[in-house]
Amino acid sequence: MTTLFISDLHLEESRPDITDAFLTFLREKAAGVEQLYILGDFFEAWIGDDERTPLQEQVAGALKHLSDSGTHIFLMHGNRDFLIGEDFCHRSGATLLDDPTVIDLYGTPTLLLHGDSLCTADVEYQKFRANMRNPQMQKMMLARPLEDRQQMAKQLRALSMAKNQGKAEDIMDVTPEEVVKELEAHGVQLMIHGHTHRPAVHHLEANNKPARRIVLGDWHSHLWWLEVQPGKEAELKKQPLQP
């Protein structure tokens, strides 16, 4: 039995190399595994399940093939693709998870998050996040014509890039106290998340016991994934993205 975790692929038409790497990953790494978790920012942008670009359809089909073979696929929203809905998940054979979610990972209660909610030092972003995750706001956004949403996505991306360039590095990382707070609020010793693009295994203390925070990597220049098997230490793995 094996469970895989990935995040922050940021799939988009301008990076076919990442899409090809992901499709190869599904065939060579994910085939036959028990579970695959995708913890947010799977796509660079998502403006609604009704868009259905060739890229989106190709990815949905590949996931459905894996799901039909017996692998359970779970998908969590990120800050780039929080409008992914049940229609895409149905076409992909995936189950949409709440952020955060606690799972039983081979006997270990484990907290899964995208990770952006942990970056509490970025007060401006947290206000934006709360607004964008509001169901009423999302309903209003999805009611707009597709062309309007496409333009809005471009504007939000440009605004995000401009603002991030001026932010200190520590502001864009998680707040350590928030990590401990979340672990203790959920009564667990293991957390897995993405978002920060800083893959690592962090050892800390929560609930007066040793705890771990495993950060998944982004797929800009390498493939990153976490492999977990019963009775074995979780392995954070990487592989160069082929040109």
C-alpha cells in the first residue's frame, strides 16, 4: 500500500513540460497506488468548471483513468484554483477535500492543508483569502460571463506577482505559532501542506510531544512528491523536470 501527496504544479498551457511530467508521473509513479492527494494550486488559474480547455480535459481524463484503475484521488483547493468544483471532480474521479482536513494515514492522524492559511504574517493576503473563499463572493464570480472571468484571472495574477515582489521572504512563509496552533487544535502530530514552495521536513513540538511538518515542493524545475507506506518513514522525493 502506498499513498502519494503532491501540490503546486501550477498547470497551464504555457508550461507543457509540466503537464507532460504530470501525465508521466501518473503512469509511472501513481499507477497502482492506494491514494493520491493533490493539495492545491494544481492549476495556475481556475475560473470555473465550465471553461473546459483542452489542457483541463486532458488532465481530467488522465485522472479519471487512474481513478477507474482503483486509486482514490483527493483534491484540495489552493489559492490559485479555489473555484474548482464538483463537476471537474466528477469528470476526474476525484473527491474534493475541505481545507483543512484530518485523515488517518496508516494509523497516524494527519492534518492536510494547502498552506496559505498558515501565512498569517501576510495580513493583506489573509483578508483577500477570506474574501475569495466566501461562498457568496464565489457565486457572484461564477455568475459572470466566462470572458469576464478570464480577464479577471489575468488581472489578479498580475496584481499578485507585483505585490509578492515587494514582500519580505519571512512574510510569505508560514507563521510558526500558527503551525503549532493548528496541530494542537486538531490534536495531531503530523501536518502536510504545500503553497510556500519550500520543500522540507520540519521537526517541532505540539501537544507537548514531538511533531512534524512536511512541506511539498512546487513543480517549476523539479517534480516533488511525498511517498508514504505503512510502517515506513515518509519520503519526500524529487526528480528533475526534463527540458
